[in-house]
Amino acid sequence: MKNNFKVILVIIGAFIGAGFASGKEIYTFFCIYGKNGIISLCISTFLFSIVVYKALNIIKEKNIKNYNNFLSFIIKRNNKYLKALINNIINILILISFFIMIAGFGSYFNQEYGINNYVGSGFLALISYIVLKNGTNRLVKINQILVPIIIGSIFIIGILLIKKSQLIIIENNINRGFLKSGILYSSYNSIMIIPILVTVKDYINSKKSIFFISMVSGIIVFVLSIFMFFLLNNNSYELQNIDIPMIYILNGNIILKNIYGVVILLAISTTAISLGSAFIKNVSDNKNNYPHIAKIICIVAVVVSLFGFSNLINLLYPIFGYIGIVQILKLFI
């Protein structure tokens, strides 16, 4: 049971990144659809749980050692060029997601304190390098400490604010596309989650464990998402051009705002480290190479943060979603 929760914390730590914790993802994918966004959110989290369940079964049963092995199983073709192409595309997407987390860290300090983006981005890049150069074990330990703090804080703040907001749902005029949006949200998350699942396969003991992990992970993601949906939907019309919507709606409560600021920074950090770990493990089986790869990706991440957090999310995440749909279909087949 202890190992099950270790895996769950790694999954949640990877899921609750800059886009989720900031509220930008929930607003972009769900809030713009009003009540239909709730239906989309239910479908998305259910699909997320199934993907985790299916992927963990394959990873454990076939003793998958890296993401390339995983692709070899679900594609089931001898076309090594196709496998290499897909693997490279996924690695690029994971790396870009890592860059987005670094950019989100810098964006928070810029929005709240006027500090140059490079300062915040550079700080997280340095922390990520220190952790990533030592491999996966440190990733699990960090998630054991930080993720429960993140989950508990979002629960408490969500309960306090939802009670105050009286669960008002603003009805939006967008009626089409909400189902596609939910599918895209879960599919792009699958791109990031599956390679991370490979890194924790040694903590899984049985099929019962896999079912428990996928079910509990899905429930936690759903509850946290529905809290954010109601909070952001109440302020929907004001948030279109805001980088970090959750901080914006907490402007009237300095204590909660500061607490949630710490939550966002922790969430961004855990996801950045999870993504960086997955990328490094995918591109190298030799642990001696980890420090060199970590150094390179952390330096590049600071440079890429120049493009801006919101711009990266709005442009790239929907593209990730369409690519992720192909992976989900192959996984189900």
C-alpha cells in the first residue's frame, strides 16, 4: 500500500503542473464551455484513469524499461523507423513541457513581483538540475513530501472559496467542441504521464495495485479539477488574458493568495522535475550521462522561457492533445 501511494504521488505531481495549478488549463479547456465544461471534465478524468490503468498493466506485464519499449509493444510493427519517429516526437513534447514549467515559474514572479522572467526560470532550472543529475529515486522522495502539501492546500482553499462563491456557474454561449476539448486534455496529459509511469514500475506489485493507483489518481484529479472549475467559472469573463488566473481571483484575500502562490510554485517544481526525469531516462540508459543531459536541458529551458508561459500553453497544448489521441487509440487497441 505504501508503494501504491508513492506511485500516486508521482502521477499527481506530474499532472498538477504550471498549467493546472495556475488555473490556465482548466479555464482554457473547460470553463469557456459553461455547464458543458463539467461534462467534458468528467469524461476527461475518466479517460485519464483508464489510460493510467492500461499503461501500467502493459509496463508491468511486459517489463517495459523505457518509453521506446512501450512504443514497440503498442505499435506491434517491425518498422523501426516509425517507432523511432514517434519516440522522438514524444521526447520533444516532453522536453517542451519541461520548458513550459520553467517558463511558468518565471511568469509567476514576473506577474506578482515584477521580477524578470529569467530570474525565476533560472532558479527552478538550477533546482531541477540538482535533482535530475541523481536519477529517479530522488524524484519519488521529493513527490512524497511536496505533493501531499499541494493536494491538501488546493482542497482547503477550494472548499473555502467554493463555499463563499455559492457554486454559481456562469452559462457561456459556446455549445460545440466541449467533448473534443475534454478528450484533448486527457490525451495531451497521457503524453507526459506514460513515460513517467515507466520510471516507477518497480514500485508496482500486482494488478490490484494498478487498479487502486489508477482509480485513486483519477478521483484526486477530478476533485481538484472540479474545485478549480467552479472558482474560475465564477470569474470567467475577467480571465481571458491572465497568465495565472487562480492568483488573480485571490487578490481580495492576501493570506490565501500567498499560500496558493507557494502551492503553484511547488506544483510547477514537481512537474518540471518529473518531466525532466522522464526525458532523461528516455534518451539515455546510462546513468553516467544524466548530469550532462540535465545541464543542457536546464540551460535551454531558461532561454525558451523568453516566449512566455501563456503563449506556450495556448499554442502547444492543443497540438499535444491531437498527437496524444493517436497514442491512446493504439493503447486501447
